[in-house]
Amino acid sequence: MYEIIVNGKLTKTDKVKNLLKYLRDDLDLKAAKNGCEEGACGTCTVLVDGKAIKACVLKTDKLKGKKITTLEGLSQRKRDVFAYAFTEVGAVQCGFCIPGMVMSATALFLKTLEPTKDEIKKSLTGNICRCTGYVKIEEAIELAAEILRTEREIPKRDCKGMVGEHVHRIDGPAKAIGEGVYAEDIRIEGMYYGGAVRSLYPRARVLSIDVSEAEAMEGVLKVLTAEDVPGINNIGHLSFISDWDALIPVGKITRYRGDAIALVAAKDKETLEAAKKAVKIEYEELTPVLSIEGAKDENAPKIHENGNLLFHQKLSKGNVEKAISDSKYVVTEIYNTPATEHAYLEPESATALPTNDGIQLYTSSQSIFDEQREVSRLLGVKPSKVRVTSTLVGGGFGGKEDMTVQHHAGLLAYVLQVPVQVTLSRQESIYVSTKRHSMEIEMTTACDENGILTAMKTTILSDTGAYSSLGGPVLQRACTHASGPYNYHNIEIDGKAYYTNNPPGGAFRGFGVTQSTFASESNINKLAKLAGISAWEIRSRNAIRPGQILPNGQIADAGTGLVETLEAVKDEFYKNKYVGLACAFKNSGIGVGLPDIGRCRLTVIDGKVHLRTSAACIGQGVGTVNLQILCQTTGLDPKNIIIETPDTHVTPDSGTTTASRQTVFTGEAVRLAALELKNTLKGKTLKEIEGYDHTEEYSGITDKIGSFKENPKSHIAYGYATQLVVLNESGKIEKVVAAHDVGKAINPKSVEGQIEGGVVMGLGYALTEIMPFENGMPQVKFGTLGLLRSTLVPEIKSIIIEKNTEELAYGAKGVGEITVIPTAPAVQGAYYNFDGEFRTELPLKKTAYKK
């Protein structure tokens, strides 16, 4: 029997068990999160005799006499201080990493309540955050130390909730002190644990599946295969493709190492893992297709029935060849951008339980209605029979748009009629989940003697991996944004996305624009040198201005603020020696003629307004944004508003959290619904309109690609940005200045947090993040992905440009994706000035970060 003191109480166990699992599963202490189980991420940080240590690397048999403190064991005063400090400075986004940050800060405070900035950074070296960029987390720790040191009262903050105010995140305090409920925190009486047996090969025919040994094991309820699927086995984010097999049947061929072949349901996690190993699968190993070149080969095996070409996009305007031949300067380069991992801190998890004639599903994703559609298809039931309720979402960045565990949890619960939770280990998540598409880009850009851009011609090849996911739209967005936010009109773009037996490429913050912008902006860096002008000047001369026509034909509206972002960084550019610069633009909304609708339902219950949308908060704070829009429109006190959790049976379909669209589309639906409520409230109180229930929607009308209109409207809105990177004399990044035209900042602190987090993600993409494959299998762990930690993050200065006066969503244009796009080419430009070497591959080689 092992005796362990946890939060001042003696606990006993006879099991040699991982401390994190002991805390969460045996003691029901869930503030410590399971982010990686390899001691890399820090989400499970606890105190052991006053020192910050990751619970996942400790075993119960080694803790005799040790005093363990979890976040639940801190005094109420400390918990209140941390909740206030992290919320006040805007340090909480998805929130999954924050309890671990708090515990690392607590260990630091045991040494000093006057920590320096360097001491705070060093205290967080064991913790990773993928959302915030660490800036506001460090500020929160500094503020918490000051409050505790001076023993002052926690300030009471009264806010009217108006647009433009720093309104506290509605979920900030609960996330900060570990009280927020994420998908794996769900516990249901009689719950089983489910998991998938996956392919040993990227491409192999499944000859037989023997489940007898696994099913004979004590504690195993059942093993399911494709034969047990009651509905349609193939699903997919895009319903008109649906090419992703939920389970590979006997006789069929696997398409990547992440393919599921069987599902096991067991009484506990240990039995589940043993049973998965006991399932015997016989394969005929086949030669895989592991590269774009291999997929293009006419003799290559077909990964899907219609061949290996998923999508082909061509765009053409003007006379490109003549414009290039007439130009003074021409640059042609070939760029390679890698697949990278989303690395959201929360691994995928879902819990399903049977209902009378369907299932209830608790998930952590980017759209509950996408899940409802795909899971109901798999089960062969009407969508209304699948109720999906969202928990908190521990980060997404596009990676939680596709099904990973939801459909498997739903299938097990529906067929076996028991509650089932399916959670991916971090390593399994890396093997299974979608990646940023790797791309090969050949680009030619030309300008005249004055640096005025004249033409651009590019070929883009994308590795979309084993399944379509969003490979077509990602390639399309890479193509439509390849020309950059500039005023020239000779373009020729040819993009192709190919299936391979690598892990699928999917939506990832920037959605293809990160890749093509790296090429286009790097070419412009070189053109500036040839033309004898600065990187700032060439962009200023060509920057799109209101009333001018973008290369796609859309007229730039009055709120276009690219020039203002350039002006905002001008002084910093000219006062530094080793500096790089890049611009970008990014759409808000799906656009290109596709349906795109935001919805909001307002219901008055017990004198409170219940704001109901299905918009998933993946860290961007959409719930708080919607609250502010409602308060601004109606003048209601935030205390009289309740933001409800997304639920397919209660909240209207507000579309997927993707394409930087929720603030604009669902935000506008909230504004329209609020106007109706305001009219109804004239001369009345909320109690007098008890039972009021009204839904509004906003539909963004755009034109299809290839429209015959002279000036088609491809997207409802565009955000614009300029980012600047400064290197010191040793070649390390000293400072990043990021100026973003966001239209209108509904919540400025949240916007700053999005910018800072996007910049750090962009720095990782530029300098350190890797995803090597061997025979189609990622050769990384979470700790070797190259994610930046706090000590490597330079000073980041955010500049918010607001010039949009449109009524739509109070002028907001979305900022979630664009923040990551210009960073890599800005870094490339800085190193080009530093050592004269022109780099064309990410992550950049021969830098202070990667030799």
C-alpha cells in the first residue's frame, strides 16, 4: 500500500500508477490536465514538496512521504488572485495550459514574490502554450505576485460590456483555476473506455481480423469492425466527398498509418490498451505513395477510386507572359513548406451515451453540427437523433474540424448501448490528426524599374495526404491569396492537390495562405534588392488602397487598412539594421459563392437573456465578443446575460469556427437579434417579456470563383497586416512588431492575445517546427515538435488598426488566422539582410535557432 499526501490529506493506493492518472481517475482532481503524458507540455504540473513537477512522469510507488499539491489544494485567496490576474490581463484563451502555468508560478512564488521578468520566463520553461504566445501569461504572473506581495484586495471590476472595452473573458476565471470542464473531464456512471486498433502500414490490404483473444479478456465488452457500422462507413468534413473510412473493412486497403481497423470497448484504460494489442490483423503490405512526385506518376497506385489528383485550381488574369517579358526585374524561386502539427494542448476526446433511439455526444471540436451530420451518417440515423453538446475546447487552429474520436465514441455507444469515452493519447493524436499541408511552390514575380509590381506566375503543388479533409479549399485559398494584397493585375496560378499515403492535410490557421504568402513575400524581398529600394518602400508603393482593385477583381472597400499597417511599423523598420518585413491579407468567411450563415437565438428565461449560438470557442473568445455586441446594441447589463454552451438541440447552427468568420458572421447575427430584442423591450422589463424567443441569421453573399462579373466579391471582408522582425547582432530575434487592420476590435485585449499567439506560432513555423516522416509515419513526439517555449519568445509589440466603419458586426473583420501568415517571410527577410543568404525552405536553415 502506497501512502501519498495530496493537498494535506493522506491517500492510499495499492496500485503502481502514473500520478496524473491517480489524481484524475482515483481522486477526481482534474485541474491537472493530460496534455502529452511524456513530461513535455506542463499541463499536469503539480507541486511535490514545493517544487513544480509534471505529474505524468511520476509513479505512486515513488512518492512515499512526499507532499503533493494540486491547484485544488491552493488557498482560496491564491485561487482568487490567479483567477483575477489571468483574466484581467487577457492571459486565458483556450485555457487548457493555464492550470499548469499557475502551478509553475506558485512554485516560483515560494521562492520570491518579487520575480524579475527573466525569472518568470524561466519558471515557465516546462510549460507550453500554443494560444497566447506567453506574453500575457507572464504579465498575469507578474500581477498575481504584486497582489500577493502587497496583500491588497482583489479589485472589483464593473464593466458595461460595450464594444471596444476590455471585457473579462466569461470563461476566464474557471479556466484559470482548473474548474472548467473539458472533454476528458466528463465522467458518467458505468462508462467504458474506447479506442482504435490502427494500421501497421501506410498502404496494405486487410486480409483478416481476429478479435477472439481480445474479446475473451476480462473487462472487454466488445470489439467492433466495419461490419458493425449500421450506416455509411465513409464520412468527411465535406459531405459531397466523404472519402474517409471510419473503419477499414476486410478486403479493403488502408491509406495511412492512422487508419482505424477495429474499435475496442473496455472497463478501464489499462484493459483497453492490452485488448488493442490482442486484436490480430493479417495484412498484405503494398507499396505506398509517399510524395507528390510519386502521386503524379501515371503508374502510381490509385489511393482513391478517381485517382490521386484531389483538386485542380487555375486562375488567370491579364497577359502574364508579356508583362513578365516587359518587366525590368524578374525573380523566380522554388519554395518548400513543410507539414506541421497543430499541437493544441488538449488531445482529442469525446464521450457518448445511448439515448432512447440515438446518442448524446459530449465533444471538444470546432462545430457541433458538423459532428452531428457525420456521426448520424455513420450510425444510419436522422441527424436529430444525435445530440451534440460542446465542452470547453482546449485549442483547435483548424485541427478539430475533422472527425477523430467523435464518430468512434458514437458508434461504440450506439451499438453497445453503454456510455463510452474515447480519448487519443498525444502520440496517437500526432499519428492520426490532420497537418498543415506541405507545399511545393514555384513562383515568378516581376516589377518595373521603380519597383511597381507587374505580374506574378506560380505553380502550387499540395500534399493533401490520405483523405480529402479540406484539401481542396486549402489549395484554393493558397491560390486566391498568392498575389498578395497589392495593386497589379497580371496573374497566372496553377494549383494541384494530390492524395498520398501520408497523414491527411487539413485546415490549419492560415488555411493555405501561410504557404503561398511565404513564397510571394519572399520574392518581393528579392525584388526590392534588385530595384534598389527598401522592403518597406516596395510594399508601400504597391499596397492596395481603398477603391483600388485586388488581383482577384474585388474592389478594396473603404475600410481597407494595409497602408496604415505599413505606416505603423515604418519608424521601427528604418531605425534597425537587420530587419525583415512582410504583408498579408486574409479573408473573413468562407466566401467564393458558398453558403455562409451565422445564427443567433435570444431567449428570455427567469429575467435573463440567454444568448444561444453554436459558435465554438476554441480560444478566441467568441462568447465574450457576442456578449459585448449584445450589450452594445441593447444597453443591457452583462449580469443579465447568460452565454449558453453550444448544443445541437438548443443553439442554432452558426457554422464552423473556421475562416476567421465567427466574429463577423455570428457576431452580426447577434447584432440583428439584439436589435429585435431592443425593439421588444421598449417600455418593458426583461421580466415582462418572459418567454421571449427569437432567432436571427446573417448570410454572407459572395461570388463564385470564375464569376463573369467585372468586379466579383470573393469574400465579405479582408483583414490586412504588416509584421516586422528585428534581429540582433548575433542573429537572434530581438523584437517583432505586428500591425493588424482588424476593422474594429470588439475586445482589444483579446485581439492583442490573438496577435501575440499568432506571431509566436509563425515564429515556430519559420524557425523550429518540424514534422519528419518515415514510411508515412511522423517521427516526432510532442517534446520534439520544435514548439517555442517562453524563454525563446522575443518582445512582441501589437498595433491594432481600426478604420472600418461598416455596420456589419460593428466593423470587425476577424483576426484569428492572419496573425500567423506574414511572420515567416518577415523572418526570412530579416535573415536575408543579416547574412545575404536567400532561404526558400521552412523551417529556415543556418539560423541562430536551426543549423
